[in-house]
Amino acid sequence: MRKNKKYKIVIIVFSLILLVLSVINVFISYLNTKQAVEMSMGNHSLEMANAIASSVDTETYKEFIMNQKQGESYEEIRQYLNDAKNKTGALQVYTLFMDSKMIVDSSGEVVTNERVASGEYVKKAFEGLPYFTEVFHDGEAGPYLSAGAPILDVNHEVIGIIGIDCSTETLDKVEEEMVQQNITSLSINGLLVFVIIVVVSSIINKYNRELKEQVDDTEQIYQTEVQSLIDSVRFIRHDFINHMQVVHGLIQLEKTPEALDYIVSLNGEICGGPAPNIQVENNALMVLLQTKWIKAHNNEIEVNFHIDDHTYARILSKDLIKLLSNLIDNAIDATVELDSKDRMLSVTTKASEKGYMFIVRNSGNTLSNDMLDKIFQKGFSTKKSKGVERGQGLAIVSAIVSRYKGTITVTSEGNVTTFFVHLFVK
């Protein structure tokens, strides 16, 4: 019962991580789509502003600038702006004089638009470059964006600017549609998470039933391995929450590009680093190696696995797990006594017609010949007990090797200790 509960905790944690990543993916998709729509509307408004500016009668416009009062040139420009407004469906079409914040719109009124005229946008137009702004929100006119293009005379000199304000109500409609689509996407992702939970639960239950038939006397080993995995998941989850707080803060500060860059930088890191791609037909061995890799990774140990893809069915699965589990745990305990930069663990398994060979190599303090002679004795340990019963693991390994009439040898030199185990099974 306790074992099943631990498995359920693992499934729930991973499912929550998957769900959070799905929400982040939907959010990023929403921002990208919104930005693309705004860019498209801005470019469309820019094209209209360019078309209007390029069709202005520059001689009439110069005369209009010199007088800046009602008259024939004034009326022609006003009518031209008004016609452009009607044809484009813009909220407003106006002209801005050089070196002035005075704006004449399509109704002929002279107004001052501080938001546009004093901004960086118009400076670009005065330099001969078109522009479009971000979306503004006006209580009366509603959301809109502005675009502008320079009016050039025959000498290609800027004599004024044509500005155009376009409604972005279409953007709001697109956002509503996106929200509906994202709700559907989240629902599908939620269903996917549920299906994964059911499938993984079924696989684990089936695996537990098969495993229970052959590992009744090794339950404590598996409980230890699962607890190690759960502790690692808790660490990953805690680290993941910290990352999400940073992303949330950047979004609140409206620093969307920085938030996106930060999320991209997390790729490959969220799950605690690249796990080894272990391909082995023995499921129990695959689970063992995965959990031992996590344990070693969390202890900053460089790990290398060289595993033959085989069933290892010529020995009992419980004996295989006991043997490798104790050898690897012994190696991890030895190497953590060194500085992190010197920590190394290598596990090699080879299967042939003559039997199996297991090689476990680790960095650590060199063992003396006297220690090597006693290392397989029950109760003997090179480490201080600290209240914990030690010296059992390698004694268990020795007993298993004897049961299969195999051999085990140990070498220790240059701060590297290597265990060679041969099981002659056919």
C-alpha cells in the first residue's frame, strides 16, 4: 500500500509539471500570435500611410505649409485627407508639419497630438523613414495604432508627415478567438495528462504484479530506490517553482522578450539534466540504473553507463538487482568523500554465451591490501558507521557471486577502485 502511494505521488508530480509546461506553451503561443497580428496590422497601416503620402500634391502642400490658414491650398489638402480617411476606413488621417507639433486632420482642425508628435516615431519620419506605433487605448475611440510616412518633394526632401490612426478592434476579436482556442488546447492537454496518468498507473500496476512474484525478499531495496526518486522529484519541483516565479515577475513587468528568453534557457534544465538513454530488456535493471543515475547526479558525480541490451534472464532478477545495487551504492559512498571535480562512477555490464560480467569503477581513496582482504567480510566497512549498520552490502554481493559459482576481484590504485564480477551462467 505504501509502495503504491509513493508511485502515485511520482505520477502526480510529473503530471503537474507536464500540465504547467502545457500552460506555458499555450501562453507563449498566445503572445506570439498577438504580436504577429499587431505586426500585420501595423504593416497594413504603414502601407496605407505610404500610399497617401506618395500621392500628395507637394506644390499645393508647400503652399499650404507657408500659409497655414484657410484658403485654396488649405481646402485641397483638407479634402485630400478627408477622402483618404473615407477610402481607407481609418479613424483619422492627418498631416504634421516639419519642426512643429501642430497637426491638421481630415476635418481641417488644427490640434496638438503630444503622444505622437513628441515621440520617437515622428523623429523617424522626419528622417525619411516610415513608422507605426504600439496599440493605444482611448476611452472614446477605443484601441488603435498610428502609422506615419514622410512626404517627399521632387528633391526627395522631407516637407511633412502623413499620419493615420487605425482601429484595432479586429485585434480584440482575434484575441477572443485565441482565448477560446487556448481553452480548447488546455482541455486537450488536461485530457492528455489524465490519459498519461491512467496509462502509467496501469503499466506500474502490471509491473508491480510481475515484480512482486520474484522480489518479495528485496522490497526494502526497491523502497529505498523509489524514495530516492521521489526526493529527486521534490528537488526538481522546488527548483521549477523558482523558475516560474522569475517568469511571472518578468511578465508582470511587461518584459515579455526577457521572459521568453528565460523560458528558452530552461530547455533541458527543467528535468534536472540529461538522463542516460538506457536500452535494456530487463525492466527491473533499467529502473535501478535510472534511480542510481539520479542519486549520483544529485551528488555531483560524473556517471558513465555501458550496458548491454539483454534480458539477463539466466539469473534471478532479485539477485541481479541486489548485486548491482550494492556495488553501485558502495561506489557512490566512496566517491562522495572526494571533491566534486574528482568524483567519477562507471558501470559496465556485458552478456555473452558464457555468462555475465559486471564492472563497477569509481574514484575514491585507494584501499590498502589489508582492506581488500577484509572488504567482503560481513560487518567490515571503510567508513564510519554514524549509528548506521554498515558492512552488509559487499557481503551480500559476495554471497550472490558464490551462489552462481562466479568470481569477484577488486583492484584499487591511483585513487580508482574497480570491482570485476563474473557469473558463469548458461
